Amino acid sequence: MAKKIIGETLLEIANAIESGEFGKKIKVGLTTLGSEHGVDNLVNGAHLAKSNLFDIVLIGPKVETDLEVVEVNDEKEMHAKMEELLDSGYIDSCVTMHYNFPIGVSTVGRVITPGKGKEMILATTTGSSATNRIEAMLRNAIYGIATAKSIGIKTPKVGILNVDGARQVEKCLNELKDNGYDLEFAESIRADGGSVMRGNDLLVGAPDVMVTDTLSGNIFMKVFSSFNTGGDYEASGYGYGPGVGEDYNRKILILSRASGSPVVCNALKYAYDVAKGNVSKIAKNEFISAKNSKFDDIIGSVTKKEVKVSEDIKCPEKQVVTTQISGIDIMDLEDAVKELWKNGVYAESGMGCTGPIVLVNEAKGEESVNILLKAGYTAK
């Protein structure tokens, strides 16, 4: 045992001298099933990303490589193994595809803008930060700031894309800043300036962090990454980024199934950056600061809450939930979950690649769909 510990210590010292990075070497995972371009596309991206700074662990079928491979047989097993490796601390972050985050967690993308080749953070690109649009965009702003800080941007400049709700978001962020939250706004390149950004600002990367709604952010990610390839092969950028939330610890980064090897390579480097910078801890601290600046009061003033008179519904005993039920509008998602609870079925809300989902135990799938259909929901 003593010899093993000494050997591991000497190896860490040797790696640290070689890379200039002292401490435990970061391990980044990559799942290798699910790409529209095949397993080799993902493995090639991993080979491009090889570095003395971090180790890469492939999670998928056996392949010819000098990288570490954790063998699995299908996507379900692959994601279960990924979560196990993350939660045990064996890997520090992981790049994957088609992962369902809980409501309140969204991914923060990182693109290379075509106007001047500048990097820009897109907050956010998949997932759902909240069921209310304005609250979601306010949370997106904090997720973007936290992510920017984790990759080394000490004082990120924030812009708000001119989509529905942008002016309300600007007003709320200004109020948050006036209350003491450390926030610096970007300036539009257009003659009239301001922190509300136009399409031109997207192209040149006027802000460090561009705040938008998730669906718009998802479209922009696809356009930025594949506008030169016809759309079926994403060749540029760093992928859709890490899932960030107020109290979310797994560092899981998302790729599209259309992402090519160059994006896979960059996504792995992005995964190293946010692991080293500890995006989860920074996000927690940002929310502590925001709440000290009356974040909750500001959210309460803009969130229109319906007062419903209903019976107290007790959550059933927790079960493993792997079956997805889609087709339910995000505004009805939590009510749909409670409808299932009322009928004795344990359920959770989530966000899949195609929109909001309800998650139930595999054995309860058909029963749950029937309960929701009977209650008037469009479930499938």
C-alpha cells in the first residue's frame, strides 16, 4: 500500500512538472454513442483534444485507442456509468449528448463569432432555467456570468439579446446591480449603443455573455457551428456547454448529435476549463450574491403567479425514473407531475432535447400516459 501511494505521488509530481499544473490531474469523460456521424467521429475528437493538462476517459464500446475506455453496451447504460463516474469523483466533468437536465438547469454554450473570430458565451442553449420566461432569462444571465468566470473571464460584460422580454430583463438586471450585485453591461456596436443587443452584436461578439431564451440560444448555437457546412455537420465552436444551476454539481456538457470532431475536441477543452474553474461553486456564490441583492424580490415582482385552490398533494415514495413522457407544455409541467402524484405515481419534471418531459418509472409509463390524457394533457 505504501509503495502504491508513493508511486502515485511521484507520478503526480512528474505530470505536474511536465504540464505546469500541480495537484490531482483533471479527468474529462466523453460518451461515444449517439452521434449521427458515428463512434469514430467522437473518438477522433478526443484524439485531437489530447493534452498534458487533463486525461480523457471514453465511455462507450471498445475502440482502438491509447485513451482509457470504460466499456458499455448501450446509451442507457452509458449515461448511468457517466453519472456513477462523476458522482464518485473518478471523472471531474463529462461531454455527452441527449441528456435530460432537471428544470432549473440549462447549458451555457461557447461559440466563435464569424465577424471578428471572438469567443462568446451564449446563455443558454438547452434545458429550462424556469417556467417563467423573464425569470428564466435572469437566471440565464447568472449562469452565463458564472461560466465565463470559471473559464477565466474575471469581469464578464453582459448583453441581452433583443428577444421577447429583453427590456424587462434589462430592467431587472439594472435593479439587481443597483442593489449591489457585481455586474458589468456590454455596449452594442450600433450607433445608439445600450446593453440590449442586435443581430450585429451576435456576429461580432459584442458581449462576453449574450443572454437569451434557451430556444433562441439553441438555434444560434446550430447556426454558429454549422453555417459553413450546410447544417448537418457542426464544425465550429465548443458545443452547447455545461449544465449550470443554482445548486447543481454535476459538470455535464452537451454536444449535438450533429457535432463534428473539431467541436468534440473543443468541448473536451471546455469541460476541462469549467472543471478546473469549478463552475458549480462559482454559480452557488453568484446566487448568494444575487440573493443578497434582492434577487428573490425582483423575481417575485415580475412573475405572475396564479393562485390555485387545490388539495395538499403528497409526493409518493421516490423511484428510479427513466421513461419519458413528452407533449406537455412547459407552463403545465409541474401541474402534470402533481396529477401523477395525486394518482400514486412518482414523477419528476425535466427538459429533453425536444422540449419539456415528465419522467416516470419504466413500469408506470403506459399508466402515466393514460392518467395524463384523462386529465386533459397532451401526453405521449
